Amino acid sequence: MAGQSNDDLPLRTPLYERHVALGARMAPFAGYEMPIQYSKGILHEHLHTRAAAGLFDVSHMGQAVLVGPDHATTAAALEALVPADIAGLGLGRQRYTQFLNEQGGILDDLMVARGPDPADDGKLMLVVNAGCKESDYVHLNLNLPEEVKLQRNDDRALLALQGPQAAAVLARYDEAAAGMGFMTVAALTIGDISTLVSRSGYTGEDGYEISVANGDAVALWDLLMSQPEVEPVGLGARDSLRLEAGLCLYGHDINQETSPVEAGLSWSIQKRRRTDGGFPGYRRIVGELAEGPLRQRVGILPQGRAPAREGTQILDASGELIGEVTSGGFGPTAEGPIAMGYVVRDFAAVGTDIQLSVRGKLLPASIVPLPFVAHRYKR
């Protein structure tokens, strides 16, 4: 990233000046000065992304490449740390997974992509959370075999274009964008800028994440912002969009204590890994897959208008403590308060009546299915 020389100051992405020029409210986030919202506000940015196309600067995320002699070797090295089937990842495909500790807790969640070019056999591209990236890189360097190396891509920025009009916008510059499937990866030329694009995102909407050289980030931002459907979106709306989509936020909905099964992420553990194991915490995870976890992440719909924030206690009808909210707030598309949290398994069924302890008052709520707003990924 385009960091400052003073280590005591937060880092800035290459797009910092653009955010300031747009009137963004900047705030520290994971060691960076990031835009929380722009002049039209979080509600507008949220609804605009659901209706058209929102442009996000997510350059604070960590981008890296594992480089080995061939795909089988690099995949095996990564599979020793994550529960996903990486060996079976095809050319031009991307997969979601988690770094696990020996207890099956989640150290971080990440995207893993295999490039579309056969000439890049042996390389796996990673995108990890900003707040975890330094510890992730240490973890990788300590655990990779000698023939597989970690290459940090700190010289690359990351933009996300999300929303139902995102495909039409990107296809104006490269028609191949429209033909990409969900969780595929392609090298696209946007304007005259070389990019590596995945059709994925963190909002529940169709859209793209675009990796670009730091030196081209401003030009790419300006090009996309010149389109009538596109408006900038900050981290505030990014959080409300992901909450409505029922997606986990690391450090809140998942952490070193929670397993992928508890978190409702069992879908990210493919059949071969469930059978063969070979990843940290396998004994706990295979047990939870067979018997069910002791607690489970659920969707929560509070009655009334009071939001239930992170840390809110969840009680059963008789007042017994059964869990805790991990994410909560107002859902602009859901048009009311929504929340996610963990409850004891016996209370996780959809339709179960619960109570939330909000500022000393017990408020009624119920367990509901996730997501709160249906995903609109390109299938």
C-alpha cells in the first residue's frame, strides 16, 4: 500500500486523496485511514448498492501469492492449514476457506484463487482480512514447506464493484466480464489498465473484486466513477450490506474460538476433506459435522425498532442465558433491526422465541433464517 514514512501514523491506500476529495468521513480501521461514509450517508450508499453499483476501496485487505513448483505441491501446502479442497480448485476458480488453529478455531477467513493461465501453475492467490494479514503471513511462513514460498503483493490495490448494474458497467470496458460465473477469476483490461478480477464480493449482490497495481488504482477508480450507475461506498454501508447478507465478519462473528461448523460454514468444507482430514482441528470439526455443534450461529429478528448490538445477551423465554449477539444493527433493505449471534443448539431452530437484553430491558425476538436479504450472485 502507499504507506506513510512515520510508523505511528495509520496507513493510507492509494485512493486516500480521492476519498478526501469526495468528502468522505475518514477513520482508523485495521491500521488504515479508511472512508466510513461519503456525503450522501450510509443509508443512501447501502440502498444504491442494492439498486445500481457501489464502488468500494478494499485495498487494506491483504493480497499475497503462494508460489510452488506445481499446483499439487502448492495446494497440499495450503490444505495443511485450511479445510477446503484446494487440490480440486480448477483454473480460473476461487474458493472461500479459513485458516484454523489446532482446536479448530478460525484464525482468519480468506479467499483462495487459482489463476486462469496454465502458465501460472503452482501459484495460488490469497486475499485475507486487513486486521489479520500480518499474523497470517507469519503463520504461513512458519508452516509452508521449503518448496512453497509466500509472496506479498503489497504493491496491489483492491476495488470492489457491487450491485445489479456492476456487470453492465464492467462489460463496457471488457465484454468478458459479463460472461464470468460466480467465484471465477479472469484477467481483464479495463480501459487500458490490466487487472485481475473475481466475480465475488461481500454484499450479497452480484459484483466483482478487482486487483490492480497501486500505480493504476486512481485511474481505475476514476474510470469506474465516471459511469452514471456508480457511486462510492464506505465501510459503514459495507457492514450493513454484509449483515443483511448473513456473512461473517472476522473478529466478531468468527474468531479463534469458533469453528466453521458452529459458524454455519460447513458448506466450505468439501467432501474429500471431511473424509481424509489433514487440517488443524479435524477431530473437533468432523465430530461437530457428525453430531452437531454445541452452539450455532443464527439470524435474529428483534421485534420493535431497538437494535441489538454486539455483546447483547440472548435469553430463552424463562430468562436463562443461551447466547450472545455478535453483529447487529439496522438493515436498510430489511427495513428494521437485524442481528446475528450464537445460541445453544436446542434454541437454534427457526421460529424459536427468544429475548434480548438491551440496555437493561428484555425485548422479544425470534430466530429467523439467514440471509436477511436474498443473495443475488451470478450463478
